[in-house]
Amino acid sequence: MSDEQKQLAPDAFIAEGESRINKRWYPRFHIAPRVGWCNDPNGFAYFGDRYHFFYQHYPYEPKWGPMHWAHVTSRDLVHWERQPIALFPDQPYDADGCFTGSGIEKDGKLYLLYTGHVDLLKKPGQPDRVETQNLAVSVDGIHFEKSAKNPVIKLPEGVSTGEDHHFRDPKVWQHNGRYYAVVGAQTADEMGQVLVFVSDDLENWQFKHVMAKAHGNQGFMWECPNFAEFDGHEALILSPQGVRPEGRRYLNLQQSVSMLGKMDYESGIFYHDAFHIIDHGFDFYAPQVTQAPDGRCLMIGWLAMWESAMPEQADGWACQMTVPRELHYRRDRLVTPPARELTALRKEAHRTPDLVMKEETPLSDWSQETGELCADFNLTEAAGVAVHFTAGFDDTVSLMVEKESGLVTLVRKSAATGRKEERYAQLPAGEDHLSLRVYEDRSSLEFFLNDGDIVMSTRFYPKTTERVIVIEPQEGAVRMTNGVFYELDDIFA
């Protein structure tokens, strides 16, 4: 950060620098920083007749730095208004960053519970950081005051004694009149775990129990834990670091997974099943959930991945969020379709008559820079289908489905990064029908198969705004029905 930058408060610096951003890859309907860097979703909550969404933000450069909390609000979950920076590091307990946390309404006020991060000079046998959980409160939902009682949660003695002092990302919820918070941590032998704390007033917290912990290839640290309730079921959602690849699974640097189960509030233990990948694409991390006023569980994730190529950094900004998704229980598993509110973004519809395709078929009416694709595919007379989003031979994202095996492959080839990569998912073998919904923005694609049974998200950096969507049958004829491409509205006025 330059001396000139240091003289400007965050909001003033953002306003002064926004006009210099190159918008070639800047999203139209995804939340992204006006300038600088963003990562984890924070504080996702409903308060004062609107949704509040925050995210980790370093405004001064398009790279990770001392974390602030950026803030946007929405009455409908799709059209958003930017608000002033909600939190920035200015106290001894958060001097090196206001890390990830969550929000909740209590007594007509909006409370934020977040991690204060302090870096230490590394010494043998000593921690290299101190992380504590801290409280900030707002009456109007815009201006926040940090509690005089901070830190309100400290690392319990003898529970997590790992040398690196990993203890962060509190997610708070209410159950039977009491408040509970899960916090990511690490065991003494450097395995991930989640601790649960309980409070009657959000200010005074007691450690309850180790809620769940890693075994085998489940990572050395569990970041961003969320306790999710949906359709009468419960899940622990988290982002484990250090999970090793297993065949076609866990190919990203870090993962985001769910574990279905049941919370025992008496003991503080969450009894759960195995890891289930939430998003099988290249770019998805640190999702956060909240409850809508109608009871639905909603989720937004970070549409990026650590240590991946981010060419937009050269344009003065970096990273973005996913579209909002819903959590539902279907056929004994968690599925995540797009939030139903997203249909309010639809503008002009480019409808295609039902087609039987025996060879590669470009759909010229769908060749837009941004929008939403919806279509159903009948594979009865084909071995599969591929859907290509291309801006030239060296800039292509392809979704390929093999009917007999059920294998789904997402291939990303980018001239901007110079890479060709693949990610995989699994549908039931032999299914003849595929429903597809794709959100295409300037530098991202989110694929929803069979109403969220499988989701695959990726960043995409084409060198041109000229895009083509091509449908390619695999060994036979594919019938496409209900095909439509919607132009979508901007989410910021």
C-alpha cells in the first residue's frame, strides 16, 4: 500500500479508484468488489426487511491483504445496493485482519461474530498467530460498533493445541432460545475439527464440545463451518484444507463439503455421515448459509480457488461470489439448485424450437456475453452430449455427459491462463434425460444439472466478447426441448 493510499479511508479509496477498473471480465450479476480483492462470504443474514451480505475484502490492492468486511444489501436477493465498509482492522485483537464470521438478528439489532487475526513473529514451539472471536453490533444495519467485551470467545485450553493456532470463522445460529456458534479449529495432531460454543446473550460464551473432527483423508484444518437446517434435515458444511486427491475426487487445492447428520444439543456432538462435495467444478470455496424469512436455507460461495490464475488482478479487482443457491434434501442427499428469486433477473428470452441434433450445432441466438441457459436433453438415441461455451479454439469450457457410465466431465481450456484442466462428477448410470441450467457471466460459468443434483462452477477468461454455444451429440442423435436463453439484468443499479 502506498503512502497516498494510507491517507484515504477504505470507502474514500474505493470511490476514488473505481473509475480505473477494467471491466472486460467484471460480472454483471455476481457480487464482486468495486476495487481490490475479495474472498469468503461473511455475515449472510436477514435483518430489517432485507438481506445483508458481507465478504472478505482488501480494497487497496487486487490481492489478499489485511481483511475488511465489504457489505451489500438486498430486498429480493437479486438486486443489491452497496453499503459502506462494515468492519476494518483497528483493534489490538484484529490488528492484522477481520477474518470470516457470521451475522444474526437479536432484539432489533444486527450482530456480527467474526475472527480477529493477529500475526506473531514465528518462534520454535510457539504459535504464529492469535485468532479470537469478536462481536460487532448495529442498530441500523449499516454502522457497526465493536463490543467492549471483545474477544468474546477464545481458544479453549487443551482442546486445540496445534502450533499454528488455527481457530476461526464462527457461524452463529439460534436454537430453543439459546445461541450456538461453530468455529473451525485443529487438533494437536493437526487434523481438522469444529468446536461448538453456547451463549444466552451473544456476549458470554461457553465451550460446549468438539462437534466433529477429521479422520483419515479429511484435512488438517476445517475452515468456514456452517450448521445448516433444510427440509427437516441438518448438515455440517465446511471447507477442509489439506484433503488429498482420490481418483477423480478432491482435485482442487481446497474443498467444500457437506456431512448430513443430526445435532445432539445436549452433548454438543454432531453425528454425521461422510464427506459429500458440494460443487464439483474448479472454483467454489467457503460457502455460507442463512435462513430466508420463508424458512428456506440459502447459500452463497466464493467463486474462486486459492492459488489459481486470476487474470483480472491486472484489471484492478479480483474474485466474485456465486449466485445464491437453495439447500434441499432429495433422494437421501443434499442438492443445491439456484435460488428461485433469480428468475426476477430475466429480461429478453431467446427461445429455440425443439431440435434433433446429429452433429455439432451452434446456437447463434444464444451467443451472448452474459445470461441464463435452460434446456432439457433426451439422450435415448445417443451415447451422451457435450455443451461447449467457446470464444475461440483456445478459450472453451465444455460440459460432457456420458449416458452409460453417468460420468460428467467439465473441461476448461483458457488462453489467458495457458491451461487445460478437467473436473468430474457422477450422475446415475444409464439415465436418458438431462436437465441443464447454466449461468454465464463475463468471467464465470455455473452449471446446474437436474435441478441442482450436480453443480459445477468455473471462472473463464475469454479474450473476446464474441461467444458461441455449441451442442454436440455423442454417437447418435440428441433431442433438445424447452431450450431458452435469457438475457439477465444487472444486480447493481
